[in-house]
Amino acid sequence: MEEAAAHNGSAGAGPARPPATPGGMALAYGSLVLMALLPIFFGALRSVSCARSKNSSEMPETITSRDAARFPIVASCTLLGLYLFFKIFSQEYINLLLSMYFFVLGILALSHTISPMMNRFFPANFPNKQYQLLFTEGSGESKEEIVNYEFDTKDLVCLALSSVVGVWYLLRKHWIANNLFGLAFSLNGVELLHLNNVSTGCILLGGLFIYDVFWVFGTNVMVTVAKSFEAPIKLVFPQDLLEKGLEADNFAMLGLGDIVIPGIFIALLLRFDISLKKNTHTYFYTSFVAYIFGLGLTIFIMHIFKHAQPALLYLVPACIGFPLLVALAKGEVTELFSYESSAEILPHTPRLTHFPTVSGSPASLADSMQQKLSCPRRRRQQSPSAM
């Protein structure tokens, strides 16, 4: 997670840039806030339908409490590793490798992001064919799926359009292309990364709260990596856009982690709202407003002290505290912390709660297990939970 910061582009010995005008700063920070809100809002909405999807290529990745506890350690090791790489090896070659890597990832992420919107523009008689990309390991009964991705002709069209943006980014590193990829990464993260419960979310946000504060205030590692890392892992907006137009280069930036991490917690609260079946989205809107408050406070403090700020320092207390106060006021704290996202939202993912007592062949055992698991699946599918 990069911090919210002002970034003046590549370091060099050139003349100092004039300070950004109040109008330029207001436009830059306002645009960053808006760009941060879009993937959280739409990613949360898409996370609900994603969790219900039966398409294996759109299955969400569930984050457990163990994953959440280890994440700050893994992130710290990765961040320190990148810092050392930039200190030891040539920054130019490292960024070339990273550019190729994110070029491929960005095309795939952007294609997945625009696919639902592009479907509306295809005519009804469009010759749409289905495809499946399947990689397996082993053979016979020991065969295991490694990749099982289903797509169609419309997806290939979206992939071609996304490739144009990818080539633009690869050749020019333009900030608009960077932001298109960054928004796609953020939306996909909020949509496809699912916390299994609120306790896991608190562990993840709490751990990254400490991580963010330490690496920003305790060292210069995160700021150095953020400014050296030429990859779409942050949203940027020029503070001198009014003076220089699209070729502006005095950027304010916000790391994608400051969007995705609170975003997956907000998406979890949306799914909790739906599970209550009260036709309200109180916790979702509360956490969404809390995010706006926390991000606005981050920008205000950064502007006052003229120093990069760890955004999660302000976002984590807001995103956890506001919904918790609402739960206390409504007397729903127990329901909030006992909610299990995977059990409520995923009707196609049965859980085996007891072993069947049958005798006979392995085929009869498999049939018995299928019968045990099919009943609860049907009951959950029939329960309405519309937005």
C-alpha cells in the first residue's frame, strides 16, 4: 500500500517546479477521491453477483483469518525486497520487467472490468461463440484442474480493446493509461477478494494499519518504492493540469492498497446488509461515507503538514469504527460478528458438516454425499436477496 502523497515525477537535477496552485491541488485531490470511490462502489456491487456466480473463472478468492494475519508480514517482506532491488540493481531494467508483467495483468484486468458494460453494445445477432481454456495436471482419477477459464467472442473483443490501452501504457507510460489499469486492478480486487467475516476484516485492516504507519513514518522505504516503481499500482493525477494540460507531470498519488483493502471490507458489509433481508444497505452506506471521511482527513493532514501520510492511519479507524457504532446503536453487534460471507452468499459452494454413514462401492458413497449436499444448496438458492 502506497501512501497518499504528492509526487513530483522522476528525481533529477533540473530546475525546481513552481508550487501547485490551489485550484490545481483541489482538482487533483478531488479527482483522486472520485477515482477511489468508483471501484469501491461498483466493485462491492459486483462482488455480490460474483459470489453467486457458477462460472469457475469468476469465483472469488476468500481471505481467512490466517491469511489476514500473515498478509502484513508478506507485504513487508515484498516491500523491503523491492526497496533493496531498487538500491542494488538498475532501476531502468527492473521497471522494464515490471512493465511487461503489469502490461499482461492490466490487459486481463481491464478486459474483465469493461466486459459487462461492453455487452450492452453488441447487437443481438452478434455471432458469439463459447470457449474454454483448461489446464490440468495428472491423468485419470488423479487429474487436477490448474486453470479452468470460460470466455466467449465478446470477451475477446474486450481483450483487444484493452490491449490498445496496454500498448499505450507500455510505450508512453501516460498517466491516463496508468489510471485505467489502476482502476481496473482496484475494481477486480474489491470484486474478487472476499473476506469471510468481519473479524477477519478487522484483523486484516488492523495489521495493515500498523504496516502502513511503520513503513511511512518509521522509514523512507515506502515513499522511495512508490516513487521508483513505474507500474500501475497507484492512481495519479497532475496538480498542474490546468497549466500544462495532458502533458502535466507534477502528480498527487494514492496507492491502490488504500482503495482495495478498505474496499473489500466495505463490500463485505454490503453482503451483510443483504443477508439481513431488510431491504436496506445501512452498513454499506455508513462504511462508504466513513471511507470518504477518512480519505478526506488524510488529504487535509497531508496538506497541513506537507508530508506523505499513511492513508490507512485514518481509513482503518473510520471504516471499522463507523459501522461498529451503527451496530451498537441498532443492537446488531452479535449478528455483525457472527455473519459468514461464504455460507450466506455462495449457494454453489456446499460445506460438508458430517460424514455420511453408507457402505458399498465408492460410487455409492459419492452418490450419498451428493444427496446430502444438494438439499441445502437448493434451499439457499431459493432465498431472495436482491439489491
